[in-house]
Amino acid sequence: MKYLKIDNGAAYFRDEDSNYTSIEKITKEDLMELINRVVDDTVCFEMDDFEEKIIQNPAHKIIYSNLYKKFLSLLSDGNRFKDESKSIYLDAKIKYNIN
């Protein structure tokens, strides 16, 4: 499923309701939801390749470029990220008896 897309010179992200929303309206909650989807093995996270000349809006260009690079990095380093996340929270999980 495509979570970041470029259409008609503008950039969009898929929100939690599976609607495409203009990328300049992204919130920190939206970002956390997208990150969760990037690292979820059961989700096929797809995004349009960043091509600077296609996105017309300068703000969209900056936001999309940065998100694209970060998500691409997370996708390629997903296992390392998951392992680090598990180890960071291991003490808390043990302390509070969380499985």
C-alpha cells in the first residue's frame, strides 16, 4: 500500500483513515503512525520515489524529501531499528512485567 505519493505536482500521505492528505498538514501523530507502519513486518509500506522536478510546491518538496529519506533509511535498517527499540524498552518491560 502506498503511504506517500506524488500526484499532480503535490505530495500526499495516507492518514490513519486511509485517506490521502496534503503533506503540509502532517502532524506528529501522523508521523508516529507512519513510522509504526514502516517498521511493521505485516505492512507493505510503499512510497513514490522522490523526484524534485515533479513536486511543484516548495514546502511539499522539502517535507516529502525529508520523509522519503528517513523512511527509506528505516526500511533498509528496519531490523537494526527493531532490535534497538526492543533493547531500549527491555528494562521497562521487565520492571512492569509487560510481554
